[in-house]
Amino acid sequence: MAKKIYTCQVIFPGKTAYYKKVENPQLLADYLDKKSDWKYLNVFEVDKTKDNRCGLYTGLRIYSVNQKKV
């Protein structure tokens, strides 16, 4: 069975980064907690048409352990 692949939009203070081909968004969040200062990440499906960076928003947002949810 094929694994689900996502695109993650990570919000850093003052900038945004996109991580493509993410299999487990929670593992990415754990890695970022150890390595950098980030606020939260949004999880999107991969855009199959290649027209946009991201496909449909999955509704999943993961916050940094250092960031308080308002």
C-alpha cells in the first residue's frame, strides 16, 4: 500500500518555507522543535496539477512546543 505524501507550509518568524514529500508531518514538527525557532505548520495534500505549491488544506495545523496557541 502506498504511503500518503503531504506538502507542509512551515511558518517561521518573518518567513515561510514549504517542505514537499512529507510522509509524517508530526516527525517534521519534532525535528523542527529540536533544530529551529518556528511557530506552526499547515499540512496540505500534494497538488497533482502542479499549478500551485500546495493542494487542498487538510485542516491539520501543528504548533511548535515553544509557541503558545492563542
